[in-house]
Amino acid sequence: MTFLSYYLHWSRREVMNLPHLERRRWCREVSAVNEKISGPSKQNKIEFR
């Protein structure tokens, strides 16, 4: 929840109104964008499946 709120500037209510699988999909999308921008970091990598 915090991850999406931080990166997408969504409120807690907006994030919680998403179905669980959709929240996970958004986490993968944001992570992919961050990796493209900053390059792969094996040290701090968070995987969302």
C-alpha cells in the first residue's frame, strides 16, 4: 500500500479500493519503471509476483 501511495501519489482509500491482484499488478509496473530508470539493483530488489 505504501509503495503505491508513494510512487503514484494515491490516497490510502484509492489503493485499498483496488482488488488485491490489481494492486500487485501496479506494484510490478512501478517496479519495472524504476528498474528501467535506475538500472537493476540486486541488493534492494523487491519482487512482486
